[in-house]
Amino acid sequence: MKNFFGFLLLFGCSFCGWGLQGNTAFAQSEEWIKVYFNMPADQSVALPGNESNDEWDLIGTLELLIDSATTSVDLCIYDLEHPRIAYALARAADRGVQVRIVTDDHNRTDGGELDLEVWTILAKAGITSIDDDGDIYTPDGHIMDNDLVNNSSDMHNKFAVIDYKSPATADDYVWTGSTNMTYTGAFNTNHTLVIKDTEVARVYTEEFEQMWGDGDETPEHTLAVFHKDKVNVSQNIFDVGGIKVEVYFAPVNRDRTKPSVSDRLVQLMDEEAQHDINFQAFAITPNIPISKQMWDQTADGQIL
């Protein structure tokens, strides 16, 4: 039996029947994982009952989750310039849902009018945000300018946590994957995952609140940490509906007490690969450990 391993960019698995037809689908109580792709897939290689969700509206996977939220939405996103998500967040705030946003400093204004439209929508809805330079943007247009260390690095996360702040545990969702909330992100080759699991939602919230600075509605730049200043979350390995999932956040911190995503991938390939290794990434450097491991393991043709 093949093992399933999940990382910050989690990989696929089978699932028990969640669709995007309406918010009533979120009433299911069991834990599950759902994977979506926006490009066509070869369904002939799928196991029975495990056909992929291909040619999907990836923006819609997050939009529907935000529209289903009753208590809280924490969005940590590298690039946010799609108005569908901005309007969904505004609708959530209008319903009384707590909306918190962490984003990347460099991408906040690089889209020109596209970015301006999104942040204007969010400001009118009373939503505050913080970027990885520690700059806090309040709804009245005020910018609290800060200069955190490592501000030249990218805050490359794409995840959202839905309703973890609610008293109930049956409505806790994590959305993640490779998709930026941009016009091009919807059409470039991407994927998203939705995970329904309270414990996974808890560690994503822990990661979010390190960057937010605390657990309150307003970010606190004196407590906010990013990049190599973050610590490991309280748990990395989970059982989600019988599927083993591992969650790690990059980069490794300064004292190297956090697990390395790269080291874990190398270890998995070394210990688990028996026939083939399939690896998809936007870019990969030839001389990094992951590349070297794949080259070494496939050099003799025994593993494809």
C-alpha cells in the first residue's frame, strides 16, 4: 500500500464525498482531505473511487470556505489581488466574522490598480492586515511602518484557517496549496487542498499567530515574527481520517530546532521510494539536496 505524506504543499489522497455545491456540505463531521487541480488530469491512472478533481475553479475553493465561515477567517497569502476573495472576506466581516490577513510586503503593491482595488475593498469592510515587514494596515488608511528582520525574504505561504476560533470543532477547515489569489494564479498550473481536521487547523493557527503577533483581533508588531525567527508548531504528524499527514513550515529557524522540509523530503525518498518518484515544483535548483537525492536514486534505472 502506498503511503500518503502531507507537507506545507500537501499531496493528494482519497476522500469521502465533499463537493462545492453549497454550504450544507460543510455539516459533515468526519475528518477528510480534498485535493483540487485546475488542469486536466489523466483519470485512467486513478484508483476506483479516487478520481481527481481536475479543471476546477481554484479561487472558488477558498471563496466558498470564506462564505461558510461563522466565526473566524485567518488568511496567510503571498499575493492577494483577486477581487472575488476580497469581496468574500468583506462579506464575512459584514457577518461579524473575525477576519485577519498576513501577506508579503513586496507583493502588496506590485499589482498596481489590481492591488489597490483589493485593499480598498478590505479597508471598507474594516479589515486590518500585517505584512512580513511588520507593517500594519488599518481600515482608516493608516500604515504603522515597521522594519522587521529578514524583510528581504518572501512570506510565501498560501493558507487559510476557517472557524478555528468557534467553540465547535466540526467546522474547522484548512485551505492550502500552491495557488495565489491572483488572476494568473487561477490559470497557471496549480492545486489547492481543503483539510477538515481540528488538530491540523490548530497548528496552522499557531503558525499564523506567530506572524500576527498574538491571538487578538489586532496585530502586534512587537511580538510578530517571520521567516527564521519563527519556532516549530506544537505538532507535525497527524491522522486525518486514517491518512498520515505531516505538516512543516519553512524556513528552518536560526538555532535549527525546527524540522527541515528539505531534509524530510530527502528522508522520505530514501526510505519509501520503491518504484518511482514524481516531483512537481515551480522551480528546482540542480544542486540542492532534493535534486541530488532524486538523481542518485534514479541513476541506475531501478526507480523511475
